Amino acid sequence: MLAAETVAIIAAARAHGWVLEPEALRVLAAAGVPVPRFAWAKSKAEAQAAAARIGYPVVAKVVSPEILHKSEVRGVRPGLADAGALAEAYEEFSRLPGFAGALVAEMLSGQELIVGAKTDFQFGPVVLLGIGGTAVEIYKDTVTRMAPLRAHDVPAMLACLRGSRLLTGHRGGPAIDAARLTQLVLSFSKLVMELGERIDSIDLNPVFCSPERCVAADARILLPPRS
């Protein structure tokens, strides 16, 4: 059953057709999907106070209902090392269209994956899992299964990826925590089923996975067109 907070967030987002990232992270967290420590800062002072709690370095992202693709307008600033760098980023964000503050979040590291979902006109809700990051559209190393997923589905999906060895300690690299990734994907699949026709698609890219944790660093929730 969806949390009341999630229902309210989705309803409020219909005005612009997609869920602002801080709210999307709240939806995920309510569903048991791990997310970074973050804050939605609506002033420079709030941003700096949040970063002090989270711990530098941080990543800052513009929040605006008019900006869906933040990287295209230099709306993402990773690796901000101190309050001065954060203040400068916030000031630049404030000049962007529809500025509604900044998302301040912890910096994450690990293997980048993508987890996504959409409603297929023939099969209904489907979940995608693959190698993520900025090159996801180039390599297209993904696997799709019908939702809801079961525990054995996630390892089977991983085994189908061409880059699966990256996740298991290829050439001495660290292996990810496969159990944590499985739980993240299962929680995501459950959320997708509960949201149903309220959404058009969800993309978590990247999901950072390491030997210690798997965390959805970025979330995009698109809503169906209004009739």
C-alpha cells in the first residue's frame, strides 16, 4: 500500500508532469529503496547547513519544475569540497529558469547501474536493470523483466548483462553487495506495482553499488500525460 506522503507527492506533481528530484527521493525512501543523505535547500544558508550535516564533499543539483535534464544546463555540481564552492553553485543555480532551490546530497561511489520501469502497452509494468552511468545509451547493456519481480529474478537478470563481470570483482576490482542490490530492486518493483497507472516511467540512474551498500543517487519519475 502506498504511503500517504507518496500519494500526495504524485498528486502535487501533476501540475508539471514529473516529480521534482527531492520529492522523488522521498517516494523511494518511503518504499524502502536506499537513497543518499540529502536535503532540499531553499536558501544558500540552508544549503550550507545541510552540507555541514551531511559532510563534504557533496553534490548539488538545481531543483526546478522547468528543468528535467539538469546536466544540460550545468545544473549538477559534484564534488563540492567546502561552503564556498557550494555557495557559488547555489548562486549560479538561482539564475536558472523556475529555480526552486537546490538538492544537496552526499557523494557516492561504486559501480554505476541503472534501474528503471515503465508500463508496456502489451505486458504491463516492466522493470529494467543494467549497467548505468552517462554511457548507458551507448552500450545499452540492460535486461528487462515483467513486474513484479521475485528474489531469484534479480541474479538471473544480472547474469544476462554483458558487463556482469564488473559486478563480481573483475581484475581485482571489488565485488558489489549482490544481496543489497537484490533488495533494492525488489523494493523498487513493489513500488512500481503499487504506483500502477499513476506513473508513466521511473529511472534510477545511477544506482551506486559497492561492497557495502547500493544507493539510488538520482531519480526521475514521469507522470502520464493529462487527458
